[in-house]
Amino acid sequence: MKLSVVCFLIFSFIASAQNNTAVISGTITSEGNPVPFASVYLKNGSQGTDANEYGIYRLEVPPGSHTLAVQFQGYRPQTKAITVVAGIDQTINFNIVEDALGLDQVVVSATRNNISKKEAPVIVNIVGPKLFQATQSISLADGLNYQPGVRVETNCQNCGFTQVRLNGLQGQYTQILVNSRPVFSALNGVYGLEQIPVSIIDRVEVVRSGGSALFGSNAIAGTVNVITKEPVYNTWDVNSNFALIDGSTPDRSVNLNGSIVSEDLTSGVTVFGMYRNRDAYDANGDGFSEITKLTNNSLGAKAFFRPNDNSRIGLDFTGIREYRRGGDRLDLAPQFTDVTEELDHNTVFTGADYEWFNDARTSDFTAYVSAQHTNRDSYYGGLGGGRTAADSIAANNAFGNTADFALVGGGKFSHHFKNDDVITSGIEYQLNDTEDTIAGYNRLVDQRVNNFGIYSQYEWKPTDKFTALLGARLDHVDVDGFYTIENVERSSQVSQTVLSPRFTILYDITEALQFRGGYARGFRAPQAFNEDLHISSVGGEQRFVILSEDLESEFSNAYTASFNFTKDFNKTQTNFLLEGFYTDLQNPFTIVSTGASLPNGAFLDESRNGTGAYVAGTNMELSVSPNSNLFFQAGMTFQKSIYKEAQILFEADGSNPEETSVSAKEFLRSPNLYGFLNSNWQINNALKLDLTGSYTGSMIVPHVVSESGFIELVDTDSFFDMTGKLTYHVDLKETFHMEVSGGVQNIFNSYQDDFDEGALRDSNYIYGPNRPRTFFIGLKFGDF
């Protein structure tokens, strides 16, 4: 009898132990359709799982009162309070709502950790596939204009040099990241925006104003974080586009994407590629290009492997082969033309990272290494078209080569406390080694920049309504640079340690109204940046930039404040942002035309320190979505970019009495007013209409008007570049879909009409939209 009682008690204990949990299961849908692979987890707990491809989930949960949460990119998170009794299973279904305004998307650029955009203490704007498709974007440069405070401009007729401006500051003030790593070097900054195809991009996160406490120097204006596609589920598609610039010049591209993920979701790989071929476009019939001839071949892959539930290994690779050429007589070898800029880039981005999480998901560690290598063959020459023997000799000596290597490696540790505070610390090493040579001009840029940084930040959340983020980064920068042009030699030997603090706050005034404010310190060490590595053509001669002999570091103090109002009116989702910004620049780098010419006849410009400057303005953005089929977004920026003292742009040497020094108080190429609009209408299940546009106000642009390099300042017209696109979707099978699209870019043909003409033109005198009216059609098919 006693033995049977003991056996019963043992059996009861075992049974009780085995049933000390309950199974919660259900289906996750949105408007009646399953949401595959959504995340289901207990808030403030360690239990979590992913739904399968049919939106069905199953989760073992311990007894007690819990909050069950569902989250998936593109949808609003949802929670339900549940009470779990051991051994009693429950079915709990979720019907989640599409996040039409993107307010609950997860971002990494705000705090260097995954965080909801709405909960981030700094403003993060996201450019995703929908916007790229609506704007008929082929490269990264095409789609960045459609965010407040962001403007992409083209700066050369011959080679198509582009840069992105944030809050009115030039491109070299913006830190461009690839998968959160600063491997986008100064050389990549010259042409890289057009080299990265949108087919490899999952999203682009834009943070305006100082981010140097997180990502190092050169983030004075902000960061543009290009995040490439991850394998999420099995899919593939082929997308082709054909466009006619001004109705006559073809631009052709084909994109391929495919992903494979294992059934247990522990490994996956995505592969992507692009081929693009664009003919050169001549806007004024003078035989010289305004839009370059371009060929781009890109191939990349991104893979992950989860050895266990607490770790993840990621690998990525992208190879880009791009050829571009502008000038005249593009069918001839470059040395037999009047003007040619020809560049052949071979670029490789690659990286690996390892992530580890503890069981409770309260601590995580990431180690990473990324590298970029570019080899560039170049030709910057002119007047080789049989003019004189001297011209022909100079033209034959205009070939050059550039080798550029960037390496980033580091580690990051984060810990989440029970009160929701988060501490993040890390170390990072950055290397950029550039050698740019043109033997015929005795041109050499030999520069090596080493940067070792440590950073830490604390995210303090004393209440649900208030978040403060206090951080700093300590950088030690060594610059070893030697720069030669003909008989002019300069060097930059810098060893500098700089502390860059950052402080931001987020306060939920009400459930609908948020306030954010912040301060960030930034700096740039004396070195050659993207504009210094670009060579333009003026008067048939080349124009070089060299660092001045006494160039000092540039520092910045950036302040921001914003109000964000978000509210649903019945089913209409709305969001309004009002942001003010002020950035003070000390010793700003400026390029001055010296009026001097080299023995080979080329112009010499210098990069010098200005006396000081500031950029101040307001960004506004309104988003409205009455339902899942209709979306409207518009934004506008009002700003002033001012030097505290007039900045010399042309320095007269006294040899010509008709020429005087030219100076300006306002930043060049910086309009006081610019904005965008984006609207999408899903007319029915098959038909979609997109209308997008960007507005560029009047600005001051320099124009070289004499052989000495004398310039005049031109007040430009304003431009409104609008695109209309119609897309028809067909479901041929459950796993095979097709889309046919067509439309017009720059419908009103709002385009520059006063380009310089002929071999003696100023190739930098270019502004406004990057192309005239362009007609396009597209075809996409696959399982997407």
C-alpha cells in the first residue's frame, strides 16, 4: 500500500512538472489574409516564436498573467492580456492592421539597436521598396529626394558626379553607411549613389543632424544607412525597365532577385543582380553630353545561419562593375576627343557579423568586420581632337588609376535592464587608404586615414512617457596624406583625439503628441573628401582641388527640436512632423578658386577653412492614409545656409583689371526652399497609380565665365519634377505573378535650359532635376 502511494505521488509530480505550461496557438491575419512569419512573444519575457507561412503560431507559456505581443514589419504591433493556467491550452487569434505610415517600423540607425521608429529618441525616416517603385528609381540616387531635409544633386555634365545634402550641408558632411558600417569611402561618395542599385536595397534609414557619437566623424549633417535585402522567405522575381530620356535616349535595366530559406528558418540566402545600360544624352545639341553614358553590372548575396536559438552569423557580398563616360565623340578613344571624362570602377563590398543573445534576451553582443575595395581606371582630359601638338600630347597623358580600400571592424554590447533602460557600448576601428594618380598631370592623392573609436550611450526610461539618450564617442584619428599637382605639393599630418557627445530626449506629451530634442557635437579632420577627388573641365582645361597648407579640423554643434503628432480619425491614419534644426560650423572647409593656373594650363582650387557658418531651418512632413488603398505624403524644408563672414570663391591675382575677387555669404547650391510629395492609390486589386514629385527652389550656382577661372554667381529658376506611374498586377498562379507598368518622369519637363556649350564649357554648371521628361515602361514577374 505504501509503495503504491509513493508511486502515485511520484507519477503525480512528474505529470505536474510536465504540464507546468500551457500551449497558446492561433492565426495571425490582416483583412482576412494570413501574415506569414510574424513574431509572437511575451512582453518582458523570454518566450517567443515565429508564425509559419500560413500565419499559424504555437507557443508554450508558463502559468500566470502575461501580455502576448505580435510584431511584423509593415504592420502595427498588437498586444493582448492573457491569463494562463497550467495544462489548459488556449487559442488566441490576432487581426493586425497595416502600418500605412510606417510609424512602427523597426530601425537601427537611431540607437544602433533595433527599436520601433515611434519609440526612437531621434527622428528616423525610411525609404523603402514602395517609394523606389513609385518613383521608378533604378539607383540609390534616384529615390532619396522624397524625404524632408534631403536633396540629391548632380554636379558635373561630363561624369555625373552626385552628392546627397542633408539639412542644406554638402555631401561630405553626410556619413553613408552600408548595413550600418561606414565602408562608403570618400571615393565612393563621388559616384557611389548611382552605383548602388535599388534592387539590392531592403530600406534606407535617414537620420538628420549629428550622429557622430554613434558612427564617427563625417556625420555632421546626418547618416544615410543603406540596408541590403535579407532572406525572409522563399521568393524570386525578374524586373526589367526601359526608358527614353527626352523621348529619344534609351536607358535599359534588368534586375533579378531570389531568396531561399530553410524550413526550420535557421539559414537562408538571398541573391540579387542588375544590368543597366544608358546612352549619353545631349540636351542642347552641341555634341557634348549632359547625362553620361553608363553601364552597370552588379551582383550580390546576403546569407545567415543560426547555430542555435541564441546566436546568428551573417555574411554579405556585393560586386559592382560600372563604366561611365561623358564629353564628346564617345565612339572614339578618349585621347582623340575635345573633352572626355571616362571612369571604369570595380568595387567589392563584403562583410561578416556574429550576434549572440542570452536566454532572457536582455543582453546581446555583436562582432563585425566589413571591407570595401575599389579599383578605378580613369581619364580626365580634353582638347585632343587635333587642335595642336601640345594639346594632343597633354590629352595622351590624362589617363589615371585609383586604388581605394576601406576596412571597418568592431564589437558592440547592449544590455536591457528590467526597468527598460538600455546601455550600449562598443569599440570600432576604421581604415581608409586611397591612392589616386594621373601621371600626365603629375597628380597624386596618397592618403591613409586611421580612426580608432570607443563609444557608449545610456538610454534612460524613468517613465513610459519619457526617454533620454546620453552618449559620447571618443575618436583618435591619424591622417597621413600627401597631395601633388604639377609643381604644387601639400601634406596633411594629423594625430588628433576628439570627444563627440550626444544628448537627446523623447517625451510623450499626450498619446498623440511627441516632443524630441537633442544636441550633438561633430568634427572632420583635414583630409581629401569626395569633391577633392573629382576633376571637372573648365575652358577645355582640368580643374583640380588641393588642400591648403594650413587646413585645420572642422567642428560642429548641432541642435534639433521637433513635435510629432500622430492620430487615427476613425480609420484614417495621420502623422504630422514639425522639426527645427540649427548647426553651427567652426572652421568649415570651403573650396576657393585661386585664379592661378598650373604649367599644364589646368586650374587650381584650394580647400580652405572658412571663418564660420551656420545652417538653420525647419522641416515639415504630413502623412495621411484614409485606408489601405490610399496614401499621401508631402514635406517641405525652409532653411538658411550662411557664412558668418563673406567667403571668397574666386581670388583675383591682379593680372586682369576686369576681374575682381568674388565672395558670397550664402552657401552655394543650397536652396532656401525645397520639398516633395508622394501619393499612392490602389484603384482596385489589379491597378495602382503613383504620383510623386520634388520641388527645388531658387539657389545660387557658380558659373566660370573666363579662361582664368573668373566666376559669376547665378540665381537659378525653381523646378518641380513630377512623376506619374500606372501599374497593372496579374496573378497568373498562386505562386506566379506579373506586373506591367508605365509612366512619365518629369512630366512638365522642368529642366535646366542654359547649359554651357562646346569644348570650353564649365562642366560643373549644372543644377536642377537630373533628367528631362522621360517615358518608361516596365515588366516584373515572379513569386513576390
